Amino acid sequence: MNKVITISREFGSGGREVGFRLAEKLGIPFYDKEIISLAAEDTNIAEDVFRAHDEVIGQKERIDHDYVSVNPFSPLYEVPVSDQVFFAQSQMIRKLAWAGPCVIIGRCSDIILEDALHVFVCASMKKRVERMQRLEPDETAKKLEARMREVDRKRRDYYQYYSGNEWGNPRNYHLCLNSGKLGVEGCVDMILECIKMQER
């Protein structure tokens, strides 16, 4: 297996778990939040700054979904922190992919790594709430659903801002999987089958 696999996911769909189990079965590295620490080590940006801007567009850069570009030759030009974080993470993602096969979660990795196998994991809101309630039994379904919609909105905005593409659009991925229908293991098995087909 000589492919890098990128996994984009709706919040609560189990996409991270799919990626982790896939990496275990393939015997290759798995990267999610680890990218933050690695990118922070590689730059002069503090790790807490990375965490604060991870998959988030700064409020000053987002105005009612209209994005303002600044002339880079203007004396007022300054690279926003969220852009610095994105570029630093992008460089780290490329380094990890260059080092060998791995599974990378989110962070526009499907746009950064064109030659990788791109997967999107989704599920119905009902299934996602049920899954999250197993992980957070003290939280109400209403609050979990509100959090899911907010996280998904941020991921969608982030993806569109840096890629110009529509997050979750099947045309942007090799494989779109519904974990609510297939289960986590079913998703892993489907990705493994897809890898086998590509290697024939």
C-alpha cells in the first residue's frame, strides 16, 4: 500500500475512528491533532495558537461569507494568523505524505494532497446524536445537535475558504461513506476494498 488516505468527516460521524482503525489495519501512521504539535515544532508559532485556529477562519476574515482579498504589495498587508496556521499545517501535511503512506484527518488535506485517496464520512443527524450520546451520556440530544451543526458549519466555511470547493460534495472525493448505514467497521472495509481496486 503506497497511498496516503485523507478523511474528511461530519462531526459525530465517527470519521476519526474510521481513520484510526484503518491506519491500524494497514500498519501505517495516523495523523489528526498530532499535525498541530508537529507544525508548531516546525515553526515559531506557539502550539496554543495552532489549537485556537485549527480548522477555523478568524472572525475578521469572514464577513457574511464574503471574503476580502488584500493586495500583498500594500503596506497594510499582513498575513492573518489563521492563514499562517493553515500554511504551516499544509507544509507539515506534505512532509508527512512525502515520508510515506499514512492516514490524515481533515485540515483540507484532500486539497493539499491531490494524489491521495480522498474519503468523506457522513451520517444522519439522528445517528450522529446517538453516537455522541454514547460518548457523552450526560449531554442532551438538543445540545449535541446544536454543537454538531456549529462544528460542521465551521468546517464547511474553512474548507470553502481555503479550497474554493464545496465541503461534503461527492465530486471532491473518491469515496463517500455513510457510517450510520455501514458502521465504522463497514466504512473501514469499504476503504480497504477501494485501495485494493486502485492497486490492481
